[in-house]
Amino acid sequence: MTEEKIRELLNEVKKGNLNIDEAYQRLKGLPFEDMVFAKVDNHREIRQGFPEVVYCKGKTVKQVTGIIKKLNESSSSNVLATRADREMFDAVAVEVPNAEYCETAKLIMIKKGEQTRKGNILVISAGTSDLFVAEEAALTAEVMGNHVERLFDVGVAGIHRLFSYRNMLDEAKVIIVVAGMEGALASVVGGLVAKPVLAVPTSIGYGASFNGLAALLGMLNSCAPGVSVVNIDNGFGAGYTASIINKINEMGAK
């Protein structure tokens, strides 16, 4: 339930169109709903501007389906679930027919109505192998109501490819850079722009990359100012943070 919906409900009580018992029944699901195996946070949208996002890995198909169904029923906003497999999506789609699935990003999305997408977030990937993380970041930001552009496979081994798209760097309000191997692309982009750069190290690389640790350390030690780093393969975290920054920028512009 959103702040707007709560205000509408209270106004209906004030006008006498709704009695206190009826209002209580609608509100009793706040701040959370106890499902025994999970406590669904129906209050999160009011606190943070977006409903609780479901991390599916480690959960059973039944648990994922139950949680997503509850979130879908309790919110008028989009619903997002990360790290979901095809079996989970197939079960969710039975309960929520308009659910969508992205195989690359392993995301389940329930989109409710047309959205006005705000600002401009640019998601850049160093290589095609990084797309599973880059798409997770891009789709997370889109589901949260942001305009997102994509620029893929422009890593430092062929840096001229990046420079051919300098206009995209200039037009973006926030930039997410996704890279494995040594993670150098984040520093390159950070040295070219005067805007927030969110660096996402991926687990892509040969043995000494240590499943993304080398890229993580490289990004943390970037000499380019304005580069902030999220955890390895955490496209969701980057997309979410970029959305917050982008919306603050939009409010400031008004």
C-alpha cells in the first residue's frame, strides 16, 4: 500500500463513506504479513518508495510463488524478484498471468500499467559475458520507473568502441559500469564524466580473477573520483541505487 492509497482511505473514513471496521480490515496487513516462512514487508513501499524485492535463490518454488503473490495483491506498484529460475517463473505465472521473465538476468517482473520513465541511466558492460549482471541492473532500474539506455561490449581491450559513444556518456545522469576480468572499465568511464558512476564487478574471468575479487579490488582502488562500488555480480544493487540517485536528480530539477 502506498502513501497515496492510505491518504485516500483515511479521507473516505473522514467523509463517512467508509466505517472504522472496514478501514481496519484494509490496513491490518500493515506493516507486514506473517506467512510463517516469510514476513512480507507491506510497509516498505511507504518507507523506501518501492515494494520489497524478492531474492529467490535459496527459496523453494512454493515459497517464491507465495511471496510474490502476496506482494502483487498488496501493492499497486510493479513487483520484482531476482535470481529466479524458469521453474519458479512457471509457477508464478500460473498465479499471476501477466508476470514476465528475463532468462538472461534471472528476473521475474510484474508490471502494472504504463509508466512515465524519468531521467537517464546508462548501463555499460565491458563484455558480452557480463550481460547477465548488466541486464539485471538495467531491468531493475526500468521496473523502478527510470529511463535506461544500454551500451554493451565496450571494454578496455577495444577502448575505441567506448569513445564512439561519447554522446551517451554525456547525456546520462547516472552511469552503471559492469566489468569482470580486471575491472578497468569503471576507472576509464569515471575519468571521462562528472556524474555518479556505480561500478559492478562480475565473476567473469580466468583463475587469478578469483571469481570477481580481482575486479572488485581494482574498482575499489580506482584513481577516478566519483566511482562507487557494489558487490560482485550485484546488478540489482546498482540498479536500485542508480534509481534513487536519478529520482533525487529529477526532484532537484523541478
